[in-house]
Amino acid sequence: MQVTMIVNDVEVTREIEGRLLLVHFLRDVLGLTGTHWGCDTSNCGTCVVWLDGEPVKSCTVLAAMAGGHEVRTVEGLAKGAELDPIQQGFIQCHGLQCGFCTPGMMMTTRALLNKNPDPTEAEIREAISGQICRCTGYATIVRSVRWAAVHEAAAAARVSETTESSEAGEIAEAGQPAGSVA
């Protein structure tokens, strides 16, 4: 059967067997090996990707079911050479050791920050409760997510300040005192 989907913003069409799992489609057919295949029972969470913006365990989804939908893998988090704050946080706070669970953790926690930009430690731990890390004990993963949340908020504040300064400069250039309404 033929399946077409958008993977990391690129439309792909391939001939597949109807029983092919999404995790194997991504890894073996598309060569996106950042998505890891762990337990094959949906217990470990290493295979988490996004399906239409929601985290799913790709070992429980048939590739055919993803047809017509958008899939995002860990390879799709960075914007060009610029790492996503979650990726930066895992580097800065040593949120990975062996790295096997890391892609699934990153996809899950990026989705968390998209919905809740300032999660508590308890909320982070709840979000990653469906994933198993055998190396870190989760403390560094939680710190990594908090780091990303804080740095993302600071970056957003800088953008807001720059936008406000730019608008004030445009008003001043137009002959209006800054802060007045034309």
C-alpha cells in the first residue's frame, strides 16, 4: 500500500506493508534513526514522536495510520543549526547519559513546554512518567526541562522588548513622542 505523510515539514510518499509500525517506517524506510526502538510494548517511551502535534509512542501506531498526518521526530526539533531550548537544556544540565531515552524525553518535554511554558517539577515528572530512563534517575532530566523553560521565557522577553523598542523608534521617527498615540 502507498502512504503519504508530512515528516519534519517534508511530504513523503512510500510503498509499505500495511502492518509496518511508524517507528520502523521512520527508522528503516526514512533513515530517521533519532527515534529509538526500545521495548516494542509501549512501556519505555523511547519511540515518542509527534503525530499532529501530540506525543505518541510510535511503536503503537501503524505507518498507514499516520497517512495524511504530520509527524515530527527529534530530528525536526532544531531550526537549521539552532538547537531547540529543550536540546540545549539537555546539554547544559546533563539530561542524558547513554542517550537512548533522550529523543523520546525531548519530544515529550517539548510538547509539555508548548502547552505549559512554566511547568513545576511535579508537572515535568508527570509528563515523563510514561518513559523509562535507566541512567539518570530523572533529576537531571527535570533540571534540563526547567532550564529550557527559563531560557525560553527569557528569550521571549528579549524579543518583546526589542519589538517594543522598535515600535517606539518608528513612532519617534514619524515625529510623535515615544509613548504617545498618533
